[in-house]
Amino acid sequence: MLNILRMLSMIYLDNKGLPLVTVFTLIYNTNPEFVIEAIESIRAQTYPNIQHIIIDDCSTRTESKEVVKEWIAESNYDCVFVEHKNNYGICKTLNHVLDLAEGEYILGCSDDLLLPNAVEEQVRFARNESCRVVFCKIALFGNLKQPEWRPNPDYVQGFNQLSNTEQFHKLCNTNFIPAVGAMVAKAVYEDIGQYDEALRFEDYDLWLRVLRKEKVKYNDMLLAKYRVHDSCFSAVFNDWDSDYLNIYIKHLDFSTEAIRKVETIAISAYRNTRSDILRKAFLYKSFSFRLRLLFVFYTLKVPIWLGYRILWRL
């Protein structure tokens, strides 16, 4: 049945040839059952031309990779499996994916799930819309009290009609693009560079760097499912402000919204006596009156409660 679906998919797409799509799966102490479910969702794709790269980033729990390796061998699954001897972290690992990727497009699915038509529909949408970055609607599943979907419809209403600058300002306010199911042309990385290895998460920085140069498009189809569990990245990651500051300072010359975000992070750091964040924010105080005033308050040791109230009234 699967082979029939793939043959029909090839006919339905077009007769111009099917671009190779690289799908990556990253493992780091991940529940192997979740990873195998993700791999199965990739193997079940109706799109026939996929390169699948699986990288274990030096898991300390050996079962995370050994169970997956055994499954790959027993299933005779065609993939590229790589084991890191040292822990790279997510951004450096993704740069390794880019070095190995042979596809025209790149898409990720680690312990999440792709619906069977995900790759096919994303390729079709990218071609029809002549865009190089496309994201889709996703469903959350797992540790949830009730069903949830992303992105919020309010964020994406009319999104495709906005200019890249308008999209940038909207996304700079909040990151509403789900990473799972999003597809990026490999050529994009040749234009804007690879992932920033100084960061601990990858997607938001990528979207903003892309939007400085070109639009991204939203495919309003449910094509992927994001797994929510106690050890997922969003559940265990903390101290977001440090990474967000590193992201926003790249765009102070491009967006007033980025300046406002840096101000917000700096004022919060001032209130919480985070001198490490403040010192870095102060390097960019020339972009903002509030940052310059904050620098004066900090230098003169103005009582925090007073300085905080003044800054938020401006």
C-alpha cells in the first residue's frame, strides 16, 4: 500500500523531477521508543526521495542510541547514522547535519512525528509559492490536559501577505514558528551562514536572520505533531534571556522591535541583579536612550526599585 501511495505521489507532484529532501533526527539521551516512532513517521512518508540523517550527540544513556541502532539494523532501514564522540550541542550538531546533507531542502524530526504527507506537501507548497522557507500547522500531543495546536491563528492571519520586514517585526515580538515540520532550502544556509554555535537553541535565530533578506511562508495544513513530555527541550531549558539577548543584538541596526527586546531583557536583568547580562547589553547602549539611562543608574548605584520604576514609566 505504501509503495502505491508513493507512486501516486510522484505522479501527482509533477513531471519535473522530485528534489531530494534531507530529514534529520537528533538523539541525546532521548527515549528510544520516541525516536523509533519518529523514524517510522519518516519511513511512512508518501514522498519517495528522502535522505535521512540520524545523529547521536554523545548520549550518556547508552540505551538511547543502542536500541535505535538495533532497530535500524533489524529493519534494514536506509539512513545515515552518526555517533558523536563528544557532545556538540544542538547548533553544532545541526551544522554537522548541513555538512552531510545532500538534499535541496532540509527538515527536522527528532522525537516528534511527521504526518504521512508532510514532506510531499511542504515541497509542493514551496514550489508553488516560490519560497525557500516554509512552516506549517502542528498539533501538540503527550503530556497535555487538552488538545493544542500551533501557531496561534492570530499570529499567522495575513502573514504570507506581509513583506519580509513586516514579518520580521512580528516574529521579533514573539517566536510563533514551530521548528518541527518547517522546511528550509539548503541554499538559504549558503546565503546567511550556518547555525550560531554560541546559542543553545537554533530555530528563532535562524528565522530572524532569514527574514532580514527574504520572506517565509506559512502552509496552513496540519503536517506534524510536537511531542510534549517532561524531558523535552522547552520543559528543561532555563535562563532564556541570555540566549535571547545574543539573538536580538544581531538586529539592532535593522529593527526597533529588537531594540525594545534588548531594553526589556536589560531592565529585567537590572531588577534581578544579573550583572552578566547587563554588561553585555551595555555594549549596545548607543542604540537606546533607555539603555543609556539604565547604564547611568547602574553605574551610580541608584536603588533598583527607583531605577526600575523610572525606566518602565518612560
